[in-house]
Amino acid sequence: MDSGALVSCNFELEHYRELLEAAKAGDYRFARFGEEPRPGDLFLRHDVDLSLDAAVRMAELEAELGVTTTYLLMTESVFYNLASKEGTEAIERLRELGHAVGLHAVYPHVELDERFDPVVSWHNPRPEYMSEEIGGAVNAYGTRYFSPERYRSDSNQHWRAGCPHEELRAGAFPWLQILVHPEIWVYPGETMGETMRAMVEADSARRLEQLAADGIDLG
Ligand SMILES: [Zn+2]
Ligand SMILES: [Zn+2]
């Protein structure tokens, strides 16, 4: 495919792959938080709000394309337990694939233990503290990495400033930070509501397996 015009901007993994390929075609470099932004840098970050499964699937797709990004995981999520077997295995897998792993924190709690690189993004941040410096860690929303014209986010299955794939392919951004939520792309759905319902359905099957594995009689 030689033109971005043929690509439709949905929230499916297939289009996520196209987005990564566009960034590579535009000669972007997958940079790590902590490095001073340079021309051509792409800071691609994933705030993992809901599903470690989705994070690992996205991480595997990226690795297939030789791309490494930054996964920010929660220790205070109601949706997953980072201290569980599933949680420790997810971190191991992300590390094995070469990705950075930071903390997706709930303000003001920042406890960076040995599981995390010193990089933090706030969950549902409020403007008054969002860009404040964080002692001992890089704030992904800090002024060094975050300005509205160099930032794109897929929040709620909507690119407020448009899907960046064409501009990436054209090398139009001097550098850019992108926030991509894995759940939105891994589970199917035309709207955020549909996608979330698909995720909950997949999760209920997984819950039944976990119950059986825990010795619960489901008969
Ligand atoms: Zn697109
Ligand atoms: Zn969040």
C-alpha cells in the first residue's frame, strides 16, 4: 500500500499495525521517557487501565514489528491485580519483549518498587497537578514530553486531533507522544461501549476458568 488514503482509521489491531508501519515509514524512532526529545522521536506509551491480557497482546504485535514502547501499569486497579500470578507474568512478558514498564499512578501515590522503571503517568489526571514534577521519576505529562500540539491520545475510542497515521508516514511531527490504550484495539467494537462490552464478555469466560483452576465446583 503506498497511500494512507486507502487506510480506514478504525480501532482494530490491524490498523494499529498500520499506524506503527506508518511511523517506521516516516523514519520515527521509538524513544524512551527519560531521554531528551530529539527530532524524529516518537514516545509511544500505553496506560493499562483495564486489561493485562490486552497489554500483552499489543506488546507482542509491537515486538513482531521490532518496536518497543512504554507500558504503564497500575497497582491500584479494580480491574487487575499486578501482584497476582497473571500480573507478574505480564510484567515478565513485557520485559522479555524489550518494552519499558512504568507506573500508571493514582494521584498522589507514587511507589516505584523494583518492578518499575522510573516513569509515571497519572490515571485520570486533573490539570492542576498533571504536569508537576515527580521526585525520582519522569512524568509522562511533564512539560518536557507533553504539549497539546505534540500529543495524540485515543481516549474513549476517539482521536481528538485525528488519527496520526498519515502525518506519521509523512514525518510531519518534529516529535510526538502518543497514548494508546491496548483494550480499545484488542477488543472489537465500533464504539467504546461495544468494545467495553466485548471486553467484559471475554473477561467473564476468563473468570470461570480462574474459578475452575481455584478448585471451585461449577457444576
Ligand atoms: Zn489512521
Ligand atoms: Zn488511566
